[in-house]
Amino acid sequence: MESISNGLLAEQDRQLELHAKIQLHSQKVAHRIQKNRPAATTRQYDSRQKEFIDFCTKEGFPDGQVVTEKKLVYFLDHYVINRPIRPSRYLRNRTDSQGAAVVQTLGLPSVKAYTSAIVDLWRFQQSLGTNPYPNPRGHLVGAMIKNHQFDETQRKRTQFTDRGFNTLQDGYTSENIRAIVRYCWAGWLSDQTRGRKPQAQEAYLRTTVDFLFGHNMLLRGEDRRHLELADLFTLRMDEGPTPCWPMILMKLNGKTNQFGRLEYMGVVRHKDPLLCTICHTAFYLFHRWEIMHEPVPQFYQRQQWYKFVLFKGSDSEHSFSYETQLKWINQVFQSIGLNSKKKTHSGRSSGARHAELQGVDENSIRRAGHWNQDSMSNCYLSELPRPFIRTLAGFKPTDQGNYYLPRAAIEPPETLVRALWPWIDQWLAWFSPSELNPVELSKLDLPPLPLLVQQGVEKCDQDDLAAQSFLKLLSSFRTVIIQDAVFLQQEFPGHSMWTHPLFQRSDFQSFSQQIIDLVRTSETPHEIKLRQTIPLVANRITTIGENLEHIIQLNHQQTQDSIRAIQSQMDQLFSGEVTFTARLTGSDEKPSTPGNTTSQSTEQNTAHTVVQSLQVTPNPIQDHPPGIHLPNEPSGSPPFYRMSRTIQTVRELWEEWHVGIHGNPSIQSLEDSYGCRWRSDNKERVFFSRRKVIIDWIQARVSKGILLADAIDEIELMRRNSQRTLYQLQALLKKEAHLKNQFQMDLSYDPARIKGKTILITGGASGFGAAFGARWASCGANVILGDINASGEEFAARIRQETNNQNVHFIQLDVTSWTSQVNFFRESLKLSPHGGIDVVVANAGINDGQESRVFENPKVDYLHSPSPPAPSFKTLDVNITGVMYTVHLALFFLPKNPGSMPCQKESVTSESGRDRHILLLGSVASLHPLVTQAAYTVSKHGVLGLFRCLRVTAPVSAGVRVNLICPYYTDTPFMQAPVRALLAGVPLGKIEDVVEAASYLVADSACIGRSLVTGPKLKLDESTGELKTPFDTQSGDTAEERAVWECCLHDMDPADIFTRRMLTVVNAAVQARGWTGWVYDMAGALTWPVPRWWNSR
């Protein structure tokens, strides 16, 4: 027993000793983990944990400093929440209107930081085995933080805290980046005298690189401060015609990922050298080593250069401090007028936001910033986030293989490259001893070996991969410096760096001129154009393939249904379920066809006709398709069929109507066999009538020569673009049919619908434009007149006085000047009360009769004249170029109208939505040629062609409605004396009718694609279809006089017949050639630049 007891005691002692060892090692590991935390985390946690420990000591808790949830709640409630913010040199107290200080308390981020610090202390106590309690971040703490968040929101409103803080507004733009770089390169000239010293210039350049590292690599301020030269390297990337040597860095310091893997980030050369991180890094090192004559690294041993920092502070081995980094960022932001709460961390947020706005996917941005990545991204993926890197270099994220820099198209002379940092080639040769013989190796111009290496105590690190990669990076920097110096010299000619002998060499001057000439005349290489075209072609091929697959499946289904139907009829015939009789009758007899009878006639000149009468006896055992319920009634009674309610597309509806779905008969077959009797339910009859509107529309298009597939695709595209269901689509088609068939012109409108609209009128100082402006100003519109005639200012003032409408303005405008038109639209936005544009009237136009006469009767001797002048086409410049400028700008500004919606057939008032409207001014010359007025006729025909294009595309692409007015000869100042003499005795149109027609189109937002012709009042004789003037009418004539007519009521069908016939011929040719012809043509289209490029070599 005693031996057993001694054994148990020994085992117990051994277990106690083992437990003590485990506890001791756990405590050592816990202390080591806490010691190796990032410096920023330690700095943030230690002070807050000390406050909690002091709080526990002061309160005298029995369990001392042990963290529990209730202690944490007590600590946060009494010592953290509502604590005033301590003022500092960077954060001062706000003051109210009387100058009294406004007490600002800790915000939600500070409360969360305290909570995280105390939870970290709890984890440490758990690791030491001194805390048995659960995680203190329990339900009570979470509810307390949420309640404080609500209180903080109210506090911010009460204390008028800056609402732009930590929002999308708190950052900088691309123009701010350029301003920052320019200041850092040229600011030392305008700052204090001490700023002109070379040491200060180095600080300016260092700030440039520091800022660009944060923006383009999403690096934290701490990560940037601790970067060392050994963290930088390069690898060749295949990105396009320009050699791509990115600058890649390894993040060894700061917050590395939780999977124990190094984090990488990189940049490539930017399109613009002013924004290029690699360029500024190279010049920063150039200034340190060439201007400041700082000792360059030696690479014999790692300890000689591994401690060299990128951002130098007091010396090469000590980085600048956080205070210095913050000071320079503040100075730069202040100098360019940038107000941002974020300083050293600003690049991380703004860089990610910039990439998102350029279309970079979220996963690439997460990988670039190392935010919440999964184990696959951290442990298995080694490639850099290339879409992000391309975007921050000025390219599109999807531009793989399109990396091209014109300034890098010419390599600098080798002698010029080797003149810069020649020691790079010496060190690279030393790292490759196998490529040199001993004599060549001994001739290398390198510093002497370290003393301990000479004594044999230590060895050289000739296999240092980091040194070799860094030297390759520096070698690429040499080319970057020489190429980009050409453009930076032009941008900052006063910088002292250009006095270096390298930039005074003759070969550099000649190279500089070559690269400037190349950039001026450079074009995008053909291989890049080809790569940009291939994705579009691939998408088109995919779409065609999907459509073909759908058509093949549909045809296969139809074929299978037909085979099954024939097989069923054959089975019924052979089983005796179907009887038929053949009867010979005379040609004048009418055979009876009881039941289900089909007849087949012979040639018309035969005397007899064979009629087959098929009487079908239903089989009671037959399984009927779903949806068909055959009652047990005599043959010929209609079945009950319920149309599908799950169909969503027009193609599916057409298939149900003419083919049948799910084995059911088609709707057309039911109609042909039973008429309306199969629709016994009232709901089914209504549903059928609604769907029939769509089918009738398709058949109407087919009857006009449109292919069936094209008609179906056309209405399906209309449904998709308008995001309508089939029910909504039939309502739309029904309403459009009603509008198209409405011949009577009702131009009544509500002037209140014009009130509040911002209307731009070109040529608004006289003629139609002046009449439009006066009328719409009287309705309460915001009218902005543009005209080349400066007297428009007096006209606008007169309108303001007559209408008591102060929102009438004039801006001098030359419609033939692009700059003038852009300024007109921009200034109009400023004058608009709601900051947008509702209507643009392209009214400006001229008719120079002398110009057309000279054109048709050339008087210049073009054969012998040494310098014959070109004919003048000012009419075309104003009437076509000016209109195209106006419409182009309108298509940009109208969709951006605040509160506006895409146009729709339902009329929308100003209270429920703004407008998007382009009103074009044509002429009778748009529809009929005017003899001896060639230039004017051409220009107005062009306006009509523009209208016919935009009336279809603009509502779909931009939601903009486009209408046209074509006035007949109208009594305006625009009409010249010869024209008045020519039209003597002819009734003229009145300007009032033109104004009313235009007002109708402006007021009614449901007017889309309308074209109105105005002229003298005429009467229509409905019996003869002739038009009569008021002088031709007789007494008792009750026909209504009209001065406005619809000229494109039926979508210009007569004018489109040729186009449709051409499309039919082309489609037939395509079908005849088949896929082989298409592939041949596509291959030729894709490869046509290659022979031209080869011949031009």
C-alpha cells in the first residue's frame, strides 16, 4: 500500500510539474505575441488598457483587474462616454456665435476603440489563465454602443459637426493629385528662403512619393514610413507592346495578414509622367544620390544595405517620423486649398474610391488594400491585382494586353543609360560571376571588401536575391528618368535638378527632341486596336450563337410536335377510329363537309373534285395534354383551354399562338376550328383580347414587308427597354395605335405645363426664336436666348418687362463655334433655377441666296486661276454644323436634368417630373426642294434626316423625346425681299400658328417623334380629299380650317419602302451565303490592319 501511495504522489507531482510547464510556456507565448503586435496597435491599446487598470485599482474591485462585461459597461458609462475631447495643436474646441467654447465629447469610433482595447486585455488574461469569465463584448455592451450611436447622431446635429467628415466628400480628386505633385516640384521656389536649399527640395520630393504610394498602393502611413530599399523589386509583366517593369514592394512591417504570408503590392508606369509613382520614386532617389551625394548602397553583405529606408529621415537608416509625415501632408493640403479630415490615411480611402469609380471590381480592390481576404487570396494566389494596377496607371481595368506608352516607344541610347549610376552594371556583373572570367571580375570598379571579409571572418552574400532584384529595379529606373525627364523639364523648367551634367549631354538633347516628335505624331498600335475589337466581336458571336440555339430548339420542338400529330392521325386511321369517304361531284356542286372535313382541289380546269370527309371519334382512353379538358360530348364541341399566365416574352406568346406549348394546340388552331366558342369564360375572353393586340401588331409589321423574326425581335426589344410586362406592352401598343390613327389635329394644351421649364433657344433674338421666347416667358418658363446678335439683350429685357418674368436671359452665341456652344450650355445651367435643362430648341438658321446662286453658277476660272477660292457654305455651317453641335450637347445635358425621367407616352406635368425635349426647326425645304436654293435645301434635308434618326434612338438610349416643326413660307423678318416678291399673291403662314404648334409639343410630354408642318390655313374636302384655300371655299362649307398638319403620321412608310426592300435583299443574301460567308467576312475585318501595317514597315 505504501508503494502504491508513493507512486500516486509521484504521478501527482509529475502532473503538477507538467501543468506548471504548460502554464509557463503559455504565458511566455502570450507575452511574446503582445510584444510583437504592430506599433500602431500597441500605441492605441496600451494607453486605454492602462486607464482601465487604473479604474479597477481606484474602484477597489475584489477580483482586481480581471475583465468582465459588467466592469466594461461601468467603465464605458462613467469614464469614456460623454468624456470631453482633449484639445490639441491639430484639434481645437469649436465656438458658438457668442464665442463660447462648445464641448465636444468622444465619438463612436473612440468608444469602439476603448472596447476593442479592453477585449484585447481580456484575451491576454485568458492566455495567462487568470480570467475565467466569458467574452466581455456581450449583449449589454452591444446594446450600449448602439444606444450611444443614436445619442451621437443627435449630438452631431446639435453641435453642428461637419457632416462631410468620413464621407465621400472627405477626399481629393484627380485634379487635386496633379496640384499636389506640381506643388511638391515647384513649391520650394515660392516658399520661404530655406525651402530653396537642396535638403528642403528632397523633403518636397519625398512627400510626392509618400503621397503617391498611399494613393496608388493603398498603403497606410505606418507601412510607408517603415519601407526599406530591400522591400522593393521588379519582375517582367506581359501587359502590352510597351515593356512593363512594375515596382513591387513586400510589406514586412505593420499589419501583415493573419495567414503568415507576406503582402505584395505594385505599380506600373502611368500614362501621365506627372502622376507616375515609378517616375517620382526614381527622381527622388536620383536627387538623394546625385544632388545630395548621399552614399549609395553596397551589396557585399546584407547588413550593409538591408536597413536603408526608402523615406529617409535623419540618415539613410532612419525613416522620417509620423510627426514629420503629418506636417508635410498638412502643408501640401493647405497649399492647394484641400480640406480633408484624413491626412496620412487619405490615399488609402481615396485611391480605393477612384478605382471603384473607374469600374474595378470589389475583389481586386480588396486584394489591393488587403481588406478581409480569404485564405485562397492570401495563401495561394501570388499574382498582383492587375485590374486595380491598370486603372491607377490610367488604363481601363479590362485593358489586358493594351499597355502602351508613347514616351517609352524609343529606348534611350545605351551610352546615355550607362552614364547614369554606372555602378549598377558593376554590381550586377559581380552577382553573376559565372558569366565573367577571373580577369574581367578583377577589373570591376567596386568598393573595397568589408574588413571582416578580407580577414576571412565573414563571407560575402553573393547569392542575395533581394539585392539582385533591387538592382534590376534601379536599372529600369535609369530608363524612366531619361524618358520622363523630357516632359518634367517642360513642366518644371526652374528645378535645380536639370543642372545635372546628365541633362546637359548632347545625346540627351537629341533624344529629347526625338521623343517629343514621336509623342506628337504617335498613334495607337494596330495590335492594340485589334485587341480592343476582339471582345466586341466575341460578344456578338456569343449573342448570335445563343439566338441560333434558341431558334434550333424551337424548330426542333415544332418538328417533333408535327411528327407526333402525324403519327397520332396514322394510328387512328389504321385502328379504325377515323372513317373517310370519297365522293365524285360536279364542278358546280358544293360538297357538304360535316364534322372535321378537309378538301383538296385539283386544277381549276378539271370537271370533278375529290373531297375527303374525316369524321374523328374520340378515344376515351387517350391521355389529353395538360390544359385541355375534352367533355364527353359529340364530335365538334369546342374544348376548354386556358391560356398560359406564365409567359413573359413576345417570342413565347407567338409560339403559344401559332405553334402551341407543352403539347397543347395553338391558339390559332382553336380559333380556326371553333371561333370564339372555346373561350367560354369571360376572363379568358378579356385575356385573349389583350394578348391579341400584340399578335395583331406583329402581323401588321409582317404585312408591311418586315420579316417575322425581325418583327418579333423589334417588339421584344421595345418591351425590354421600357421594362414592361406583356400586359403593359399591349396597353402601350393600343395607345400608340390610337394616336397614329388619329387624323384630327388637336393642338390644345395647358400653358401651366410650360411653367417652370428651363428652355434654351438658339437664334432667339429674332424670327421664330423671338416669338417662342416671348410666348413661353408669358407662360412662366425660364427662357434662355442665344443669338449672335448682341441686340438680344435688349429683347430679353423687353420680355422681362412685358411678362413680369425675371427668368428671361440672353447669352451671346455663335452656333458655328463649338466653344461658344459649350459656354452657352454651361452658363444656362448656372441660370437655371433648378440646375438643369428641360427643353432645347435648335432654331438658329440662315438662308444666303447669293451663296446658292454662286454655287450653281460658278464664275471663277478654276482651270487657270493660280489660287481659286473655295465656295462659301456659311448656310451649311449654321444650319447643319450648328444644329449638330446643339443637339450633341443637348443629348449630354438633358439626361442629367435633376428630377427628370426617360420620356414616355403618358403625359407628365412639371410637378411630377422634369422634361427632356429637343425641338428641331426644319422647313418646307425639308420635304420639297426649293429651286435655286441648293444650300438651304441641303441643310434642311439634313435636319429632317437628323430627326428621323433621333426620333427612334434618343428615347431609348437617353430618354430624350425629339420633335420637328417644318414651317411653310411664313411672314417673318427672316424672309428676304426677293422671296416676298416671288410669293406675291400667295397666302403665307402666320407666325402665331408656328408658335402654337411648338408650344403644343413643348407642353405635352407625351409628344414623342412628332413632325408638324405649318402653313396657311387650308380646308380638307373629305369627299374628294382635296385641300382648299379660304378663297376657294363656298358658303355653307363647314370644314374646319387648319394651319398645322402631321407630315410623318404613318412613320414615313412610303419613304421607307426602298430601305425595307434593300434590307430584305441583304438578309436574303446573308442567308444564302450562310455561316461560311459570315466567318470569311469577319476574318477579313479583323485582319485588315495587318497587311497595311506590314506594307508600311
